[in-house]
Amino acid sequence: MAAAHLSHVDDLFEGRRAELVPGGGHVRILASVRSVRPATGDRGDLRDGDGLATWWLARGEDQLPPVGEWLTAAEHSRAAGLRYTKRRNDFLLGRWTLKLAVARAFGWQDDPAVLARVEARPAPGGAPRLYVDGRPAARGVSLTDRAGCAVCLVAARPGKVGCDVEIVEPRSDAFVRDYLTEPERRAVAAAGPAGDKAANLIWSAKESALKVLETGLRRDTRSVEVTVAELNPPERTWSPLEVGTTEGAVFPGWWRQSGPFLVTACWPGGGPPPAALEAESPIDTMAPSHRWVERPVT
Ligand SMILES: CC(C)(COP(=O)(O)OP(=O)(O)OC[C@H]1O[C@@H](n2cnc3c(N)ncnc32)[C@H](O)[C@@H]1OP(=O)(O)O)[C@@H](O)C(=O)NCCC(=O)NCCS
């Protein structure tokens, strides 16, 4: 992909003008990103001629229903085997969010019997593979959770996609030095008071890319480099980013802030921003929760 040394980029998305990260060096802007139009949310209207179409859904742990018919037998036993509250909650919240997202992306009802048809099974490296009625389903999916909030990304067709949610929280100098590349470190330094936001955003986009690569943190986090078009776009809108690998691959992506929550997503070839599966997302009014601390073991 061609790299452009630009100070401003017009009309990246929704006619907004994108400011580049100050001092962050050049930012590569993809032609496919420029041509993006907001997805309508109407699942029937989504075409992937301009890249891969995806949908997203978030759920908070306050919304999680009790263990019940919505789980498969295998999920029931997996949950029962998780003794630590955090791991069990994370597992259940992630599964429930994925089931809802997939059901809605297919245009199905989200009653418990339908949700039980949908399952994410881990590939050997941990990446989720979508199954419906016990058979592999032709959709890429990615899952993430942080501080009581889970997010699922569902793709319109098979493919490796990655999403990640983080909160804006303090990140040490050592974290930035050890896990970020030199241009990323400069971007964090140039962000000034927004340095923690920049560090968490870059970290999140790295995790999204490492999920696309299906290595997770087995791979050096400095082998993927994040560029962000604009560090302070309006909240609750998707804004472009890009992740490049040392091998030369490029994953165009998107990020979105809701208060303390940062959500990132990327995939090879890019595409329109993830389309919402509901009019308003609960993440937009959610507070980070660490309730498991009160009762660490079930
Ligand atoms: C992928 C990884 C970076 C995500 O870390 P995280 O921030 O703690 O967790 P998130 O909530 O954002 O994502 C977790 C989800 O990522 C997905 N995931 C796990 N491994 C994955 C991989 N190799 N590729 C793509 N997705 C992966 C799973 O769906 C997982 O949820 P699940 O286990 O309930 O299905 C991390 O789990 C990892 O590096 N895994 C592989 C190596 C490993 O297990 N290392 C041990 C820790 S270093």
C-alpha cells in the first residue's frame, strides 16, 4: 500500500477531517478507507465489494443472564470447570455476546434455543471458530472482554478478523518502552496528557492484529505497528487506523471510544467500519467493572 506523508486527510469517513497523531511521523492512509461509506446496519444491504463487511455487538456483565439453555452442553461443562469468578464471568459474557452477535447478524431471533445453536470453539492456538448446529459456519469472528464488557466482531464471510477492547488506564514508561515500536512511542509522547489513551489504543490495535495473525502474544508486540489517523475524533464513531506487520502485511482497521472504553478492529483488506447490530450500544453508557475482586473464587 502506498504511504502518504500528510498533515490532514479530508473526508476519511462521514465527511470529517482527520487530524494525524501529532509528532507521530507519517500515517499511511489507504485508498480503501477513503472510499468507505457508513454501513447502514441493514444486514441485507451490506456488500463486501469495498472490502469485508463486519458487524459488532457489546454486552456488559450486568446484562448477563443466568447460566441456562442458551449454552451448549460443552459450554455448560466448560463454565462449570472454571473455578475463578473472573475467568468464568469472562467466558460466559464472551459466549453470550458472540451468540447474540451471530444470531443478529444472521437475522435470527435471540431466544435461548437459537443462541444454543451458535458456538465458538477454540482452534489449537486459541482463535475462535464459529459453529452453528455443531457444524463449521462460514463467518470470521473475534472476541474480547475487559473490565466487565465483552465485544464480538462477526464477518460477512470466512476470514481472519481481530477485535479488542481496552480501557483508558495508566500505562507505565516501561510498558511503552518494552511493547511499543519507536514511532508508536513517539506518538504516545506527542499525545501529551492523552498519552495513556494513545498507549492503550495502540496496545488494543496490536492485540486486534495479533488475533488476525492468530499468534496472540506469542509474537513480539513490536512486530506489528499501529498508525492512527486521528487521536481525538468524536466519541461513539468509528475512526480509521492501520496495522502494519514486519513482513509487510497491512490490516486496515477502525477504532471507537465510549467514555473509558476503546474498541479496535482490523482485518486483511479492510472494509467499511463495523456495522452496529442495534440502535444504541450498552458500551456507550457502561462503567468499567471489576466485581470479581469481591468474590474471586466461585
Ligand atoms: C489473544 C490474546 C492476545 C488475547 O488476550 P486478552 O487481551 O487477554 O484477551 P481478550 O479478551 O482481548 O481476547 C480473548 C479472546 O481472544 C481469542 N483468542 C485467543 N487466542 C487467540 C489467537 N491465537 N488468535 C485469535 N484470537 C485468539 C479468544 O476468543 C479469546 O476468548 P475465549 O478464550 O473466551 O474464546 C491472548 O489470549 C494470547 O496471546 N493468546 C495466545 C497465547 C497464549 O495463550 N498466551 C498465554 C498468555 S501470554
